[in-house]
Amino acid sequence: MVLTVPTFTAGMVLSLSLIMAIGPQNAHVLRMGLQRQHLWITVAVCALADIVLIGLGVLGLAQLGGLSDKLQGALIGAGVLFLGVYGWQAFQRFRQPVLQAPAGQGAVTGPAPTSRRQAVLSALAFSWLNPHAWLDTAVLIGTASLAYGEASRSFGLGAAAGSVVWFLVLGCAAFWLGRRLNSLRIWRLLDGAVALMMWGTAAWLLASLV
């Protein structure tokens, strides 16, 4: 494998530019950080899931010409269903927050707890049932890597490093905010914004099928 700094850097820059937009995956990491529940597990799963998709794109999918129309349609359909359901759940939390109080106290402090298994499955779903993640990582990064010939794997390593850096930074930011923001009003605003984002993304994906 040819490992060069310019190629590695190019892969990292492209990865960061694609992933930095606030989408369903990033919104989920922020929510887990604000909840102060399984944040670092979520960060690790999202980063590893992106690395798998980047590897798939660089090592094989780009050479195959990207996703087939049927596979892309099935992926978009699954993504729309998932985003619609998750958006509905966020909307229900917006309408009627379900919060927990510390033992022996009456004040609310945050959302009901999430199990480690639920956190891992949610992170995987936001990573692998999100068509944007597939298009940005497996397709776009995989296709871009072809321009670097024998150094394409170096480009892919840079892209993977960019994903890890981004999720670590996002996780740190979410952790910092989670220690300072803890009120019913903020949670309602967050859930309302998440519901609109999920439904908006689902509508955009449906429109892309027409």
C-alpha cells in the first residue's frame, strides 16, 4: 500500500466536509451526549460503522460502479421508514416529555434511561439505515479514491481518520453541553428539532425516488 501525506490529508478533508453537516447520525450523537447516556459507546459505534462503509467503498463498491438501482431504492425505503418512526418518537417526546427524577427527589433531570444494547442498535441504525451515510462514505469517498490509483487506500485511511476525529470532537462537545444544559424546555426544543429534521430528511429521500 502506498501511504502519502497529501493523499491521506485529501481523504481526511473530504470525509470531514461530508460528515460535518448536521444530519440524523450527528443529531443522535448530540442527543446521547445531552442525555449523558452511553455517549462514548455511541461515538465508537458511529465511527466504526463509518470506517466499515468507507472501506467498502474504497476496496470494492467504487470499482463496481456504486449501488445498484434496486439496492439503492431498498436502502432509501428502509431509511425513510426508520426516520419516520424515529421522528414520530421524537415528536411524542416533544408533546409529552418522559423524564426521570433522582431517587428521593422530585425534580426532573433528564430523559428516561436507555440501555447499552439500545444505544448500540440505535447508533448502527443511524449509520447503516441512513442512505446519506452510504452515499457520502461508500459511494462518494469510494469513487473519489479511484483518482489516486495505487494510493487509494491511503486516501481511504485519511477518510476513516477524518470520521474518527469528527465523532470524537462531536462527542466532546455533546458531553460538555450535557453537563450544562438540563431543563425541560431545552429537551422539548431538541426533540422538536429532531422530529422536524428526521421527517424533512425522509421527505427529501422520498422525493428522490420520484
